[in-house]
Amino acid sequence: MKLSTRGRYAVMAMADMAQQVSAGAPSPLRLGAIATRQEISLAYLEQIFSDLRRHGLVQSTRGAHGGYSLAKDATEINVSDIVLAVDEPLDVTRCRQSGACMSNHVRCLTHDLWDNLGRQIETYLQSVSLADVIAGDKVEPKIGGEHNAHLS
């Protein structure tokens, strides 16, 4: 799986907002300041925040003191919500919607491997909140299974 720049930037910007709120910054926050801190194009960030607002992850305020605020507490927003809000697919298979990987309309030999990996990635991203990201600690997988002991 390769997460696109759009998905990564959305998570970076939301984590920046959560960190600013946690530090006591007045809300709403201006996108220009987030763009500067995270070195993201303001025009690109505006497009991303349009999607985030439409999915109920941020709220916008107009006017001289306008900007964006988190629509929920940072503990209630998970990374998966953010990635999916900007239309970033979490699927790691090469299948189309038909479920067939190959041109002859059958699954490839490794389909189940990649499908299971995709589900693990989605489960992991669902388990990580913005609060976890900004805590500064190493974000450890929170999914079950004995193999996770080898990830440390």
C-alpha cells in the first residue's frame, strides 16, 4: 500500500490542529499557519479541508477571526477517518470492484495475503487517534495477535 500525499498531508494537518488545541491555541485555526508549519501548499490544504469539513471532521468559521476547528475531540478522531475522508483507498490488492485481480477475471495467487494485510492496516489506522499521534510516544500497533510482539 502506498498512501498518497493527499492522505499523508490530511493526517499531518489534522495532527497539527490537535497539537495546537492541546497547547491552548485559540480556535479556530488559520490554514495559512498550518500550511507554514507543515510545509504544505495552502491551495492544496484548502482542497483537503473541504473534504474534511464535508465528512464532519472539522468545522469552518468565516470572517476576520475565522478558520478551522476540530469537529470532535482528538481522542474521537482516528487516522482511518481522516484518510478515508480525503478519498484515500486503504485497499492493497490490485482488484477492481469485481473482485478479480487478473485479466481472465480470477483472483491472483496472493490475493488473500494482500487482502488480509489491507484489513490489518485498516484496523491499525482505526485504532490510532489524533491524540495518540500528538502524544509524542511511539505509536504501537494495538491489534491482537502474537506476531505483534515481533514489531517492537
